Amino acid sequence: MKRKLTYIAICVFICLIIGFLASAATQSSVNTWFVTLNKPNFNPPSWLFAPVWTVLYILMGVSAGWVWAKGFHHKWVKTGLYYFGFQLLLNAFWSIAFFGLRNPFLALLVILALLCMLFLTIRRFYVVSRVAALLLVPYLLWVCFATALNYKIWELN
């Protein structure tokens, strides 16, 4: 149990750090460029994004730590964590593409790749731990919503 908690803590820390670093790209445009964009009527208020992403990064970290604790020597654990790491990088690159580069179309391509990697991650995690896979479902739902939002922002602008 102590090992599992250690792995979970490490993974939560990594996810939160990645989220914090990605938010640096967001801060450069969120109060300037982003406010000038036409947005769909289902665009949530700006204050909602930080708490939602914080909870999602924590759930992601718990999920990855739960899988890691099953043993990195296991083929499915290793594969699942590779997919997880790649989707986490795509997650961070989305912020860079959308806010840092101010390119909603590139961000749309990135988030579509993220969705694919997230589906693959959940499939691999499910083989190792159903709990770990289910912990990623809120993240998957939010990314689906973010994809629709990203598409509409691109379309409207």
C-alpha cells in the first residue's frame, strides 16, 4: 500500500507540474487574445477552467500511479504508461498550440490526436486496472467537450 501511495503521489505531482507549465502558455493569451475571439454559447466561464483542470490532473495522476503500482515489468503496465505519457505531452502541447501560438486549427489537430491517445490509454489501463481506467473517464468527457469548444472557436473565427 505504501508503494502504491508513493507511485500515486509521484504521478499526481508530475501531472500537476505539466498542467502548471502548460498554463504558462495559457496566461500569455487568456486575458488578451482569447477575450477577443468569438465563442459559442456553451463556452464556460473562465474561472471554471483552473479548478476543473486541477481535479482532472489529480485524477490522471491517481490513475497512472495505480497502474504503475501493478509493476512496471508487466507488459500492459509499461504500454499503458507510455500511452499515458504521450497523451500528457499532447495535453500540454494543446495549450501551447491554442494559447501560445494562437492557432485554434493546430490546436484542433492536437486535441484530436489527444482524444485518440486517451482512448488508447484507457483501453490499456483497463487491462491492468478497471479503477484506473474509470478514473480517466471524467478527463475523457472534458476533452470531448474541449474538442467541440475548440472546433466551434476555430469555426467562428
